[in-house]
Amino acid sequence: MENLLEIKDLYVQYKTDDGRVYAVNGVNLSIGKGETLGLVGETGAGKTTTALSILRLLPERTGSIEKGTIHLSGEDITAISEAQMREIRGNKISMIFQDPMTSLNPILTVGKQIEEAVLLHTELPKKERLKRVDEMLEAVGLQSDRKNEYPHQFSGGMKQRIVIAIALACNPELLLADEPTTALDVTIQAQILQMMNELKNKFNTSMILITHDLGVVAQTCDKVAIMYAGRIVESGTTKEIYEEVSHHPYTIGLFNSIPIMDKDATRLSPIPGLMPDPMIKRAGCSFSERCPYCMERCKIEQPGDYTQDSHMISCFLFEDSWGKNKEGQEEA
């Protein structure tokens, strides 16, 4: 399958008064046309920063891409001008942010906000734009005659539907969904995820779904990437991640932290310790301090990316039995 998006050796840093924050440290990712990739990891792993880097929406004075390339349909979008990037945002790439409550303008009607997205990227006449507004509201399960209402007149779940309608208004090739159901209750979460999946298939849109929820990923994603401390420590197809026995120690820890309803268990098994300080640049594996299989070399040497078919694990435990991926092994 032809890749729509390819990220190679991406490094992102933030400058603060206390020093540099090493947020993303050599990420390699790819997603094909029509695919859904689940990007999973703890808070602070670098998932949202990776998504903001794709859109080049890092804070202007503090955030920067230090190294690496991001190719969209073969074009390196890290090398194009800001004016060219504005043509891509909302048109070829759209993003759904975590909180629908703060994503909408409270003083504009929802119809006006959807129309604004269409107006920015098309030359459709007013009549056609309004028709598109009606189509998008109906596509996300809302009545089109509510287009003249304001965000405060909608529930949280409805607000998220409107945000999705805005994101899909120009038929983007890639949708970045940053924990789109975090602020919603469980029942509404399931409805929103089902609707997003149906719309993705309808518009043949690729999607990167950023989430903490491994259950959501299992139901909606074709591929999975596990992120820890700014690096992809494991990636593969959903089947490889959920059904195969070989995993990165961090992935094992994530699965062990999930309660299993059909088994008797007195306690969950959380991963001990905390995510390492992103302001300290480490020579070795970032998971070494929390890893039950840590060896001396793990503390001083960065493991390579070892692959078997499309399954990749960045851990010395697989050095002898799996092949080494040649890409993305440089240090910044």
C-alpha cells in the first residue's frame, strides 16, 4: 500500500526558562491511504507534539523541529513555506483536538464555523457552501436546521460532532484525532468513535488516533504505534500488537495495567516509577529505570529498531532473534 504520510527520524524540542525539553526523539511512522493508526502512550510521551509537528503548529517561539522529515504524498512539508502550509491545514490535513468545549468559537453559529472552513479552501459560491454545511451536519448525525444555533446550545457530545464536521468539511486526506472522546462519557464515546470510523470509510480518509485507551485502538485501528518518552518503542499491525507474544517491556506493562473482567485478580499490575524527565537527555534506553528486564547496556546504549515482518520492537531483548531496521537509528 502506498504511504500517505511518512515521518522519518523526527526530533522536536521546546525551549523553556529552565532549559530544553526533548519532547520527540527520533520518531519514525508511516500511514497508508485509508488506514487508521493508533498512537498510544502515557501522558507526556510526545503524542500530541508529534501531531502538532505534522501540522507545523508548534508554539512559534518555544517549539521547533530540530531534525527529520515529514512527507505528505511524497512532499516534505517541513521544508515548505508557512503560506503553503496554510493551504494544507484544514484542507489536506485536519485535526480534532481533545476538548470540544474550547475548540469552538462561542460567538459564531456552528453553521458559520463549518462554512468558514469550506470558504478558506474552496471557491464554492455561497449557495453551495451552505449546502455543504447541511450535508456535514447530517453526516455527523445532527439536524441541518440547527446550523444557526450557537455552541452553548449543544451538549458535549454534540459539540464534538460539530468539531468533526468542521474537520471533515474539505474532505482531508489525513485526520489527526487527539483523544477525541476524553471529555465525553462512556456511552457518547462509543457513539463518536463509531461515527468517526464510518465517516473515515465514507470519505476514504486516513486517521491517526491519539489515545490512552488500548480497547479503543483494538476496535478502530489497522496499525498501532506505542510511544514512550518521545520514541516509538513498538509498532505493527493491530493483530501483531494484540495477538502475538513478543512485545516491548513497556507494551507488556500497558497490557498488564488493564483490568480483565473474566479473570479473578485481586490487584492491577501498574508500571512502577514515572516517565523520565524530558529535560534530561539520556544515552541509554529511556525505559531502563522502569524495566524489569534492564541490562547494564540498556543504561548507556540506545537499542535499535528490530523488525519481524511489519512488527518493530526497540529493545535489546530482540537483537539476536529479529532483524535490524536500517532507518532512523542516528542520534541527534
